[in-house]
Amino acid sequence: MYLEKLQQWRYATADFSGADITDDVLDKLLNTTRLTASSYGLQPYCTLVIRNKGLREQLVNHSFGQQKVADSSALVIFAAKTGAVADIVDPYISELSQQRQLTNEEAENTRNYFTQKLQAMSAATRKEWAVRQAYIGLGTFLLAAAELEVDSCPMEGIEHDAYDNILSLKELGLSTVFACPVGYRSEADTTQFQKKVRQPLSKFKVVL
């Protein structure tokens, strides 16, 4: 029932108050997100936190003029890892070896297994997989934000290539998936008072 209340509380915030999220709260939010389910545990995406107001103002022009990108406390971007397979596999193997105390042989066997799995995919398929993984993370991110009483507004309506260029993501082997302004709702945001409309359970649930 608690999770249902969080879902009822959160909404796609249209106007932010300008109040800042502390680094501690933002870290709690992202720490919960990083623990979300991920295929093989590989996490083929990362989060970028943009506090710089000038940079966010630039991105407004590539977000169909949505001022919330600049008016929020921070802009969090989920970016897929689109570079070398090693950029996905190696960080995981490093953590796995340390935390589970793998032998060198076990670590290499695991590295080879995941490397072969990912190299068997085309670059396009691998990117699509990474994007889907990012969306799993988004679900956790939104609920964690609500639990911390942080408002959010996930946005697909952005110019992805422009984001990549402005943030120099291609050089980092990354590609923008979506952006999510976070902060605290403005009292003047009338969207918060609108009734949440979703399909009733009787139509949402299909029993075969």
C-alpha cells in the first residue's frame, strides 16, 4: 500500500520552485537507483547530474523549450554506454572480483563469458539493450524520488543528438536516453492538483 501512495503522490512536475536539493539527498536518490535490477548486473548505462544553470539553459533549446530543464534543482540524464564492450564488462568484473573475492582465473572466465555475450550482439542491438536497462533504472529512480519527497519529470521529448553534442557524450562512449529534472514543486504548479488518470486494473490486467 505504501508504494501505491508514493505513486499517487508523484506526478510529472511542470513547474519547479527553484529550491535546491542537497547533495546528500541527491546521493541517496542515485544510490537507490544504482541498486536496481540490471541484466547480468552489468548496468550498461550511467547517470549524469547537471547542476550548472548555464549548461541547463543551453539544453532548454533542445528540449522543445521546456523551462523546467533550467528551473529545476538539477537535471539528471540517463545515458547508455555505447562505446567498447570492455567499457561495460571491465568495471563490473573489477567490482565482482573485489566483493566476491574471485580468483584471477574465475575473474577472467567471467570476463570472457560476458564479453562474448555482448560481442555477439550488433552495436545497434547492444545499444537497444542498454536503453531498456536504463528504463528499468528510471522506475526505481522515480519511486525513490517520491519516497524522498523529491519531485521529478522524466522527459523523452528532447533532441538526443544535441544533448550528446553539448555534453560531449560521444567522446565518453555514451548516448542520451532521457532526461529527468528533479527538485521541488512550485505552489503555482496547477498540475499537482489534477487527478491522476490511468487504465483501471480490470483493463490493465490480462489473465490468460
